[in-house]
Amino acid sequence: MPAPVTPDCMMHFNALRTILLLSAALSGGAAEAATQGSLGATSSGSISISLSVAGRVQISGLSDVAFVAVSPDAAATAAQNVCVWSNTATKGYSVTASGSGAGNAFELSGPANTTPYAVAWSDATGQTSGTPLNAGAPLSGLTSSAISPDCSSGGAASSSLIVTVDPAALQAAQPDTTYTGALNLLVSPQ
């Protein structure tokens, strides 16, 4: 017949179990499955809790661009500050731009022809030039300064988006004609 479990024995067992759980927690290892309490004047059990947060990004603060009655002798440029937030350890992200032209080209459509435009990006605000974007190709290695997803704290923006129509494209466009298109921006956490 096995020896009866004494209160001293249970106290040593509980102390050993606590030491093992603390050791696992401090060493970065996950604690074992939940432990159940035993019948007694008091009873204790333990559970392991873990948390994993997915990488997320958000782009906001975008404004439509309207070039109105521009002169074709100089480039037409519109720069705007936007907010990009990333929750990764480095606050890193990539941006991919796609236009509404054929093959995602950066083009504006008119009644008789199309007008190309260029897109650039900077991960600093207040910029009028930046790294050129190629349609459908991600620009990686960017870092956000945003503290909150919509830049509501710590500054109203974190990046610059620059759209430019060069003089040759303006000179080839028909006057008094409206050209339209869309620019889609996809940000991904890194």
C-alpha cells in the first residue's frame, strides 16, 4: 500500500511546482498546461496565458488631386502629407501604388488619349520629391513616425505622397479637356 501524502509532502510539492512555473516563465518558455488544485482547506491552480498580435498597418489622411488649368510649360506637381501607421517592432512598412491605366499604369484617361503621371513617396512629411514608385512594385524599407493609427496623436501625418505630370505629357494633352484616373495605395507591415 502506498504511503499517505502528508501536509509537509504537499507543501514541498506545491513549492516545487511554483518554482518550475516561475522558472519556465522567466526563461521565456511557455508554462505547461493548466494545473488543477487538490481538495483541502485551500486549493490553488494555475493557467498559462499567451498573446500574439498580428502585424497591422493603416493609411489615412489622403486627399484627391485636381490639376486645374495648368500651364504646359512646367511640370504640374501636387504633394500631400499622409498618415501611415505600423505596429511592427521597427514601425516598418512597404507601399505599392497602382494606377487605373492598362497594366496598373499611372495614366489619366481623356476622350481621345491618355496622359501619364509619376508618383513618388517619402517617409517624411512636407516633401515635394521622394523615391519614385513603379506601378505594382512595392517600395520597401520605409519607417513610420506615427504613434496612433490615424495620426491623431504625435503629429497629423507621417509621410509624403507626390504626384507629378511632366511638361511633355501636359503638352500632348488636349486643352479644355478633363483627364481622370485613380491611384490605389497598398501599405503592408514589415
